[in-house]
Amino acid sequence: MGRIGAYLFLLISIFRCGHSWGNFWVTPISLNATEIALAGLQTYQLKVTGSPIDSTSWTSSDENKVLVSSSGLVTAYFAGSSTITATVSPGNRTASCQVTVTNGGYMLTVLANSAANTAIYNPGAGTFSAGPALSDNAATGANSFFITAGIHKGKQMIILGGAFVKTSLYDFATSTFSAGPDLSGNVGGAGNSFSFTNGSGATQFLVVHGANTTGTSVYDPVTNSFSAGPALSAPVQQGTHNFRILGGSNAGRQLIVHGNTTAATSIYDPISNTMTIGPALSGSTAGQTANSFYVATGVNAGKTITLHAGTTQDTSIFDHSTNTFTTGNTTGTNIGPGSSSFTPQSGINTGKQVIVAGASANQAVYTPSTGIFSAGGGLPAAVNPGGHVFFITSGALAGKFMSCDGNGTLTNAIYDPAGPTWSAGPGYPAGANNGALTFPLP
């Protein structure tokens, strides 16, 4: 048999084994769109062309903004952008579409006043009105996360806090809450949660229980259930929070600051689902509503600063490469319950960290170039437990920040970067208390 005959015999043999002739002619793939703009909750069907196509998988680069189904149906949620990528076999060929999402600027605040009350911020009017009722009461330690997989994909999970195991699910499409699955243990004053990708590659969520316990729960969106998570290395209290370690031997793990009355931390490894003892904060213990922020530039570039709070001025600086805390500069004003921080993108404080001090009407400003805090007043009323800040994206107050005063009050404040000045805000329809939180609506 000659060479040509051998080739023909080989091709015929492959064809008889169930392969198609098309698999020998692999062409690049393309999508029916390479750039699309959607408003929140709008959808768009992406389609692949090319040959052959045996199977297609879809991914979103930012599932907290845009989700994509197994069939390529794109759903926009929150303002920003995400790249949707189709990967086709044979040949592992890819094609992408850039999705830009615009939102109307509406926000929903869980008031966490031991009731089921919520409030909705209307950016056009610049006011709040009563929102849909939670499925149960929310209290101290309430927190939330966006679900990116499973039967509740595209909903918001609310951990109701207090001495509860209850949760509530918000459906953006219907603007209603329904009861969610129970946690594996009570969440008290201090609960917080974060997402992680475990060894299987699936996104799950870990809830820190707080309330002077070492307990945690892990939420699996595929089964829509919580199971007991690994125990923390010591009990946590109000002021517990976490941040991702970006370098060194613990890169990719989460560092959990334990909060009130302790300098202890834990390190969570999502791959092994285990906790280990983390480095202690420097100098003094963390207090109620301790919090941290990452520094991208300046003398502490690439490090994270933790505010000890608890009516102190102390800070610690975490070096991601060495997994250690060192003593940072003092804030110049006591940081107490209700503290939070944000970074203006305009005005004289552009790129700086503005800190609402809590337990007062004071603020502090961190300047990255010098690593120094400056203190000052200016809020129209004291901010206390339940205080938090969110950015206003559109409408009458676009480009400004809203600070919730907390502590059962109806009041809030507006930060104008152009001033920079604080002024009284529009107020809530019911009191916002310890555990109050806000998330955007599509």
C-alpha cells in the first residue's frame, strides 16, 4: 500500500470509529457580540459560531457584577464591567465579550433594629422610603453576601445576626425576601462573612459567628445549606472582620481579626478548610468595630492598616510578605463603635482614606504619601453602632457618600468630596441600629 493509500485507510478507520470529518477542520470561534451594555437585571443571549463545536463552557470574570448561565445567557446585576468568555472543545478555543453594567443607583438598607424593617434609597429624589420586610428580624451582627451559583444564584443572602440561626434571601427580580437556610450555630454581635474558592474550584461562603464563640458556618450554594465550619483559634467579638492575604507563605488565605478585647487573629485556608493562629496585632487589643483598609501607594504601599477602634487611636500595619503586624501611626482621634472608612475619588482627599471615627462626630484622614493621619470633626451628628458608609452613583446626590448614624436613629449624613464637607442626610423611615448594612439594587 502506498503512502496515499495508507492515509486514506487511516481516515476511513477513524471515521468508522465514530469521529466526524469536521473534527479535522477546526476553525476559530466568534460570539454574536464582543461588547454589550446592559442595565441591572437585563439579559443578553450570547451565541457561538465556528466548527466543530462539541461542547461550550462559559465564565464571567466578575460574578459579583455579571452572571452567565451554562447556555450563555448573560444577566447584569451591579454597576461595573465583566468579561464573559466562551471556551469550546475540541481545541480549547476561546472568544470573549465585554459587558458593561449601568445601575439606577437604588440601594437597600437592612436597618437591623431587632425588626424586619428595611429602607430603599431613591437616587432621583435623594430620599429613603420603607422597603420590603425581611423574612424575620435582623439585629446586631447582621451581614450579607451575593450568591453566584446554585438554586439561589443571583440573590442576596442576609445573615440576620443577633441570637439567631436565621437567614433571609432577597430576590432582586421580585423585590421580596424569603426565609433562607439555617446556620449551623447562632450569630451574635460580631458576625461577618466572606466568599472563598475551595479546592474544588466552587465558590462558597464562610460566616464567622461572633458572640464570644469560635464557631463558623460554611454556605454551599449548590446544596443551599450551611454546615459547621472550622473553629477559629480563639473567640471573636464585635469588631471581627477579615481581609485577603496577598503575598508570602499565606497568599490567598484570609486573615480574620478577632475584634473586641483581644489582639488575636486567625488565618483561614480555603483549600484545606482549616484555621490556624495568625499574627497578633501590635501594641493593644482590637475594639468594637475594628476595621482594616489596603494601602496601594505611598510609604505603606502593598500593606494593610488595621484600626484597633474601641475608643483608641492605635493602628497596626500588616505586611503581606512577612505575615507580621507592626505598630502604625495613631489616628489623632479615638476610633469607636460605628467606625467605617472610604476613599474619595475627587476633591482634596482624592486617594486618601477618610475614616468616620464612630462614637462621635469626628473623622480622621489617612494620607498615603506620608503614612500620617490627620484628625478633624465635621459630621452633623455622632455616629454609633450600626454606622456604615456607601457611595451614591447617580441622581441628586451623585458622587457623594452616605453615612448611616446607627444606634437606633433615623439620621444619616452626606459627605461631599468637593468641599470636603458633611451635611445632614435625608433620614431613614425607621431607626438603623447595630448591624445595619446596605447593598446596591440592580
